[in-house]
Amino acid sequence: MTLFISDEMVPALKNILAQLCFALFCALFGAIYECFSHEVYSYYMIYAFAIPLVLAVLPLLVIVVRGKGIPHRAFLKLWNYGTITLTVGCLLKGILDIYGTTNRLLFIYPVISMTLYGIAVLLVLPFKTKRTSAERNAGNMYTDDQVTNTLIPNHEIEMKEMV
């Protein structure tokens, strides 16, 4: 059996490798930090490594294995930033739990993370399907020219033609 890696898959595989390294770093950081925490533990610290695995590596690995189209680069970057933000928030929450204190500003990490995830999904939605003009018009009563004329006033079309 021959493994074929297309040029499109290389960024996705690099992304998977980077997220695996980040998850390994989080696991090592949590283990070392808890060794010096005088037997005080935090589940946020213990399981912080799972966030990059579940939210970044697993979905992208499924996409690569199934052979589906690799997501847009902007989507990957925003999704990674969201994953990193959520992971750092969990690590900070774990550090504060071990220290024995709280901080009211920790709620911002999940909020920022979910915002980045939402923007990433919104970026991908327009690029998800590419239909031909015939496919678009199959279910519509209007042609592309009629839709264009209703969306753009005639004087703007004349201005564009003049330029």
C-alpha cells in the first residue's frame, strides 16, 4: 500500500503536527507544574492537553483521512488561535486553582475562543460550495443578469462600464 500525500494536504499535516506538539507541551507543562505543587491538583491543568487534541487534531485528521477538501488557510489559523486561547485559559485557571485563588477575568478566554471559532466558521461558509451558473439558476426563477440588475442600480452599472 502506497501513501499518497498531495500538495494540498501538506499544510494540514503540518498543522496536525504542530497541534500534537502543543498538546505534548501542555501535558509536560501540567505534569511538571503539578510535581512542584505540593500535591495540589487541578483538573484544568491535568486535562489542558486534551483541548488541542479534540478541537484541532481530531477534526483535521478526520478531514485528511476521509480525503475531503482541506479547509481554507484563514479558517485553520483562526481555529488554531481559538484552540490556543482556550488552552491557555485552562492552563491559567489550573495555575490559579493550584495557587488557591480565583480571578474574575478568566471568563474572557472562552469568550474570545468562541468568537474566533465563530469567525472561522463564517469565513468558510461562502467557500463551502461552488456551483455553476446553471446549478444556481435551476431552482431560481431569475437569471444571473436579472439578479444583478435588482441588486445593483442601473446607474452604477453604467458608471462601471464607463470606467
